[in-house]
Amino acid sequence: MIVVATADFEVYHGVVTELRERGTEFTTVEPDAALPDQTTVVVTGAEHADAFEDVTTIVAEPDAPRRAVDQALAAARGNGGRTVIGVDPGRNPGIAVLAGEMVVAAFQVPLANAVDVIQREAAEATSPVVRIGDGSRLQGSTLVNDLEDIQVELVDETGTTPYLGTGARGMGDVLAAVNIARLEGEVVDRREIEPTAGELQAIKDRSREQSDENRAIDELLARRVASGELTIDEALATHRGEETDLESDDDRASD
């Protein structure tokens, strides 16, 4: 059983709220009271970090109750609390955070925000590993290359996207990320990909769709987008700046 034992109101309120939202069985006691016999994990504040012996103690920060609850649930299940983050890459990657076999968080965010989400979830975790599917080559490579100070594995994502029945539309990327997290992959530091002509054309087409002037970026800028150096919006801004410079040169030449 998880026991919450703290005199810190912010810690107490945050942890108890999080546990209730998860539907988790728990109890609360005063920090100086005897723990119930079935106690397996104690969640407390920093002021009582060393007060409990012979039981796993999780110290919760007032502004991070979810992380403490994730650690407590993992410890209660006896899996050592290892965090595995699965990622189904794409323009809006699905991200699943597992503590052992339990899914403790899930996200779907724009590619530009994905690294920040992954790094935040991995911070202070126990032996975290990020497992990224090998599909969507360009987006996946961007994630691999931008993640720092964390173990990254490239996973064969064949068959990880489940069949979606009625009412489950839109969940495929996140569920695929869960399956990817459960598969071991090859440890990688970088992934260099030469974009195909079709991939470059797809980037140009997307830039035209996003451009107010209905203009596509050139191939050089498309390659920089493919490598993760620029976003589509940054490439469009660069393209507009280059065109402005060319127009200014033409004006000076005519004078």
C-alpha cells in the first residue's frame, strides 16, 4: 500500500489529488505516526526524507506531485521504477511514458515541442531510456539527433500501430508509442538520413500550404528542414528574407 505522510500541505494536496485521479489505493498518516503493516511505499516531503526506515521512501516536490506518484506506483509494483519513453515519430509524435509495464503519462504534440516533453519526462528518472520508432525517417532522425544526455534506442516499429475500433480514432500514435516503449531497440547517438526526392517535395508542398503567399521554399531550404535545422515557418521566413534581398539588389541595379 502507498502511504502519504507529510506535514507539507502543498505536497499532501498535490500527491493525494494525483493518487485519487489515478484510482489508486492509498492511505494517509501523520509523519510521526506508525505506518500500517501493509505499507510498501511512503510518499513524504523533504522535511521527513530520512524519517522512515525499512520502507521505500519517495520524496515529493510541491510542484511535481505527478512525478512522485509515478515513482511510488513503480516502486509499489516492484519494478525498480525505470522510466521508458516510447515515441511514434511524425509531424505530431505520440509519446508514452512507462514506469515498468505501467503507462503513467501520454502526449501527442507538434514535432517542435517533442524534445522538450521527452526531456522533461526523463529528468530525474531512474535509468531512463527513450525508444523511438524507425518509421517517419526524417522526423525520427530529428528527435534522435536533438535528444541529449539520455539513452536513445531505435526500434523496429513494424506492427506497433493497433487496429482502432469505434470511438478510438486519433489514439493510434499514442498507442503505437506504448508498444514501441515495450520493444528493445538498437542504441544510437545520431541518425543521418539523406532525404529522398519525394520527401523533399512533401516538405515543399507543406511550405506552400503554410505560406501566406502560396509560395514553396526551394530545395536547399527543404533539405535544411529535412535535417531538423529549420522548421517550416523558419524556412519560409528565410525564403521571404532572401527574396527581399534579391528585390533590393534588382532595384539598385536598375538605378
